[in-house]
Amino acid sequence: MLILRDDYKNQNRMALRDHFLKIFGMGQYELMMKNKPNDSVSLEITIHASIQDVWKAWTDPALILKWVGSDPKGVGLKAQMDVQPGGTFEISFRGSDQVEHTCFGIYTEVKEHRKLIFSWEWKSEPGVESLVIIALRPDGDDTYMQFEHTGVGNHSVHNYLDGWTKTFEKLKQLLNRKQPDLEI
């Protein structure tokens, strides 16, 4: 469940709560809140690129700037990445609306060409930490990527499912192009 932060959204949330109470009664509303869906996003994606290229897309600062962010017209601004257990990353990008976003975290597990686990925070939401798990495996000439972002639904205003889906479309387009200037 998202915690909605501005007054308008809070009023709508309260109106929705009151609507459920009228229809279902307090007991059913409480049951719905106790059985809320898991606060994670899980995606399984096949990328038409080698596992080495997909790994590099996740771990090379210059390359991640070419696909990070959900806005198709957005641009990567700056990336610093120390891809090792205990290493940190910070990535900044700007959407077509000119709003800048910065995410950062700490790598907790790094298994080259197979697995990355790292914490995830936004500078705009201090103290709201989640966890990203990426598992890669070869699938013929392609790469199968299992992606999970956990702890996203309780404290953030971001729509992670939509954001990651759009972001991975950019990743797939980048890696599927195989342009000579890509330098993968």
C-alpha cells in the first residue's frame, strides 16, 4: 500500500477507505489491509544480448547512463559505481519534464555475470530503503534476467512496476541495437 503524501491524495485515500467501509464493513476493510499484496516488483525478461553485455549494462557507469530512468526521452547525467560487496553507487538522470532524480545504494552481493544485490534509495525520499535483486542466466544467445525490487510499496510514491518496465524497454532497445559506438 502506498502512503500518499499530499492533501489531495490523502483526501482521496480517506474517501476510498470510507467507500470500502460502507460496502464491506470494518471487519472486511481490516482484513483487506492485513492481506495487502507483497510490496515487491518481480519481472522476468529475455534480452537479445549476451550475458556479458547485460552484465556490463548494469555495472558500467557510462553504459548505465544510456538506459537508466523510465522516461523514454530522459537522459542520464552522472553515474558513480563501485561494483563490489560493500561498494556504493549513485546515479542521476533527468526526465523530459526537466526533473532530476538521484538513486543510490550499496552492493551486498556481486557474482559476475550471474547476480547483483543492492540497496536502493532516492535522494528525494531519505530513509526509504528497498532492495534490488538481479539474477542473470544465458538463454542460448540471449540472456534471461530475473529482477526483483522488494520493499517498494509501503513508503514511496514511485510506481516501480511502471518505472522498471519502461526502463527495461530502454535497456532492451539499447542492447538489441548492437551499434558500433555502443562499445559493449
